Amino acid sequence: MGKTIFFIFFAAALIQAAEIRIVERRKLDQGYFELLPGQKKEWRTPMLKVSSNPDPKIKTGLRVRVFAKHSGYGGWNRFMHIKVNGRIVERYDGNLIPRLVNRPDIKKPLKGYYQRYYGEPWYNVYGKSWDICYGKALVEPPKRFDPGFAEDVTDYLFDIDDLVTVDAPIDIQLRNNGDRYSDIVKLIKFKKQQFPMAVASVEAVTFTNPAGRLPASIKLAPPTEKQIAEFGKRFKVYPEFSEEGFRAELKNLQYSERAFADCGRHWQMRFSYPGHIWLQYSFRDKAEKFIPLLDRAKADGMEVVKVHAHWADINGKGPFTIPTEAGKRSVRRLTELCHERGMKLIVYVSPSWVKNNDDYRTEWEFSDRSGYSPKRPTWRRVCTGSPAWRSFFFNGVKSIFENFPDIDGIYVDYGIREDMERACSNPDHINAFRHSSNPLAASEDLFNRLYAYCRKHGKLMYVFAETTPNTQDYCDVHYVGESTQTMPAHRERHESYQGVLFFLTMCTFSYYSHREIYGTTMSMGHFPMAYGYGPPYGWKDKISDPLWYRYFFKAWKNLSVPGTHIYRDIRKCPLVKKAGNDLSITAYVNTSVYWIVYNRGGQTSELELSEPAENLESGRKAVRFKIPARDFVLLRLR
């Protein structure tokens, strides 16, 4: 049945992306076949790239239609490893152009906001293999399984033009890499699944290159110190609570309520500290070693310092334990150093992630342990429906506030989906919200209890929760972005999130440019966090990154004044005479009226206004603006 259905439904290709046309095709296999983990198949195809037809618009490609007959966690399987002429077909070519031609460079779910792989790329960089979907309608016998994705087969078209030699045949290898993933190996062992990769067709093709295929990244010259200083001077600041300032705000709001009424969303900015740094600190460190960084952060306007899990002995005694007196002195000294500079210190805790350390108890675990490693110090998810775990966790937070009373709050790392807790059958666990109509009831219960405890003790609570939207009622700041590998993925995944958001820019992920990061986040009503993972001081590029951050932080401090009204995704507006379809317009209204106009598309787009606006980066007024791909302009209207 599976093969028949496959050929009926997928004879029509998914090659419907704009402007893609197959010119020539060479079928490499005559029919359906399967590869078990570790198995591979090889072909040699006649030459497709020939010197007699040097048209640069014609590219050589590889098209594969494939699905998995067993499902890994989340319904997707990182199986398909491809080589062309001995070289791995990875996510990008040598010019950093995504190889995937016929679909977005990220996975796109059909529904749901707690899909495990939402926003991640199709390519897994660690296993050097491509994800394929579970063919729920195609397996024999049919199995009821709905991971929330739109298709039962993955149809890929790869650009392999740079891997192919002119006037030469092409060697192609397809391999099932399931044997190289420990979680899949454990499922094979414990659940007796084999994870065959079902391949319906493999074709070498030539195709027309679609317009707007951007490189993964471009290098822009960072702003100079002079430009940073001049940019900061262009923002007008009124004395706090002055009559003149309130007059300007109210007049601007009166104007904006009419002009920006047709917008996607309107809200008012709550208080938050605008500048955050992520310090890679351990209790084993001498706190004084961070003085140069803290001094620089203070000079840049940072007000919150966040430390991650290793501030405590998470790999040894436990996530709330500082095992030595020297370690306790180090934590207290770091707190003093932050306070001397007017900065807050918040420390890591997690109600859902824990290492297999001395404090760890198997009774906290979910009933399904097949993907767990017995080795230390593996990260493990624990069930928030476990009374024993809740008791341990809340007592741990209590111990932080008692032993380190000067610490200013906690950073809460959350990673549980509601479907995971509802599926837990551990007899000691209590799924209190199994029948609730609110899919986030369990998460909200835990967050509300924790936030109430923080408020009782005058502590901040910052949350990282990639899969839990709209936390504005039970935390001070909501971090997102740790598993969102591109800015289009970030917009798609988090555009409906409310509250005070900050974006974590991760060094392992791919961004088109620095301006794409700031344009995307500010057009959505939030801002990146400084000093993330990575090299010394946390920057991926320790020269350019701090300059770009300091440059746009000057703007963010003025845009994010508490009480500012934000009108996002403005549609019809009397000011706009002409605007490209890919432009997103967001207004920040306080003592001035600012616009962030971001170009989401792959080509330059134009904006034309009915009256002049000031480009705050150049200081010049105009009515027409050309905005490059994945870039933006910051305008002052009033």
C-alpha cells in the first residue's frame, strides 16, 4: 500500500518554488528501495555540466524523494547523508548559499507552538545529514502518528553545481546515517525498530536558478567609534517627567492612534533593563578575572549580568550546590563586583533540565527513558508532574535566596512540552492538567508559583522558554532564540509571543548580517542580548560584534523607554505612498515617533512617504528610501 500511495500522491513534484524549472533530468534508480542504518548506495551518472552550454543561470542539482518508515523523537529523522564526487552535501556551498533550492532553509511546521524542531534547519551539522519526515500514511501497516508537519515525504532539490566538474561524470552516494546517532541506536536496541530510509526516486538534474537566492551571510564594515557617537546624539532626550516631555508624548500618541490604527498588534512597553550580558562564569573562577569585562559592560550601558549552569556544581554535587568555601566566596564577590557597577546578577536554575549528578534521582524521570544515556554528566529532562522533583527544585531556589541573599534573581531554563508531561505514565507522577483545555496549563502553574516566590523575596525572574509563548504575566523577561538558527525562523516562530522579549544570538547559528539581526528583532518589538556563547567575551567576532551592538543599543535605549507604545506590522497608513510587499513597518511612539522599516525579502525594496522623514543613521531627511535585502532603516517621523 505504501509504495502505491507514494507514487500517486507525489508524482507531482514539490518543485513549485518561484522560478524553478527543471531543464534536464537523469533518473539514477528505477524504483523504490530502502536503506537500513549504516547502508549506502552509489551511482555514477553521465555528465550534466558541459562546456558547450556555459549558461550561468543553469545549475546542476540532485533531487531526492525520501521518507522514514519508523519515527524518531519529534517525528523527524536525521538520516540522509549525501556525497557528490566524494564531498559531503552540507547546508551551504562555498559561497554560503543554502544548497536547499525548493524549500525554506528551515523546517516549517504545519501547526503547534511546542514542536521540538520548530525553526531549526533541515540539515544537522553534527551528524552531517539531512532530516527526512516520517511517512505516516505510507508505512505498512498504517500507524497513527501526527508530529504536526504538513507532508509524508520529503522532496529535496539540492544545488550541487560547485561539486561537479565540467565535462565529467558525477559520483553520487546516499547513506542512512541512523547508526551514527546515539538516540536512534538506543531506540533500535530498546524498541526493536530498524529505521529504514525509504527512497522513492533519485535524480541528477539541471535547473534554472531562482532569483533572490541569498548567501547565508555577508560581511559588512562595522560602525566606527565616531559613527556610534554621532548616531547616539541624534536622539532627543527630555528631562524625566517634564511637562515638555509629556506634551510631546501625548501629541505623538494622538497622531499615532489615527495614523497607525491599521496594524497587526499594539502594546505598551513595560519596564525592563535594556542591556544584558551573558557571563561564562563558574564558582571555580576567581571573580576578579571578570573585572575588565564588567567595566566594559558598564561603560556600554549593561545593567544585568546572567551566569549559566556552571555557577554551581552542576556536574558534581548538584545544580544548587557550591561545594567549597572558596566557591561561595567567589559567588559573593562576583555579586559585589556587579553591584559596585550598578548591575544586577541573576543565576541559572532549571525546573526541567538537570545533569546526572550526585543529587539526581531516577524517580524524577519521564516514564519513557529509552533515549537516556546512563553516563554522567548527560543533560536529562525531568517531569514537572513529579512531586519529588518539584520539592527538590523549589527548595533549591529557596537555598539560593537564603545562602546568597544579595543575588538579584534567577534565570529559568525551561524545556518541557505539554505533550511530554501528558504522555508520562510514571505511577508516582501526577498529571493534574491532563484534561485541561489550556495546552499550557502545567507550565503556567509552575511559572506562576515560581514567580510569586521571586516577587515575595524581591527577586527578578528571567525565563528562557522557546516553546512557551506569552509569559508576560509570570516573569520579568522572556528569552528566546537558543534553538532558532536563522532570523526568518525567529520571526516565524516568535512573532505571536508577547511580553518583554530578548533574543539570544548564538555563535553556532547562521545570520545574513548583523543588520539582519537588529532589523528583525527591533521590527518585532524586542532586542538581542549581548555577549552570548563563544570566544573570549562571548562574541563570535570580537571586533565587529561589540561595535554593532553598541551602535544599535544607542537606539534601543531610546526606543524601549517604559511606557513607549509599539504599533507592529503597520498596514494602511496615510504617510505611505508606496511600500514593497516584503517591508515590515513598526512604530515606537514616545517623545518621538520612530519607524523601523525592515525588508524581509531577498531583493532591494522601496519605501515612498507623503512627507519627509529623518534617517537617523545618516541624519538626512527624504521621502524615498531604498532598503537592501534583510536590512532596515530607522526613521524619525516627529
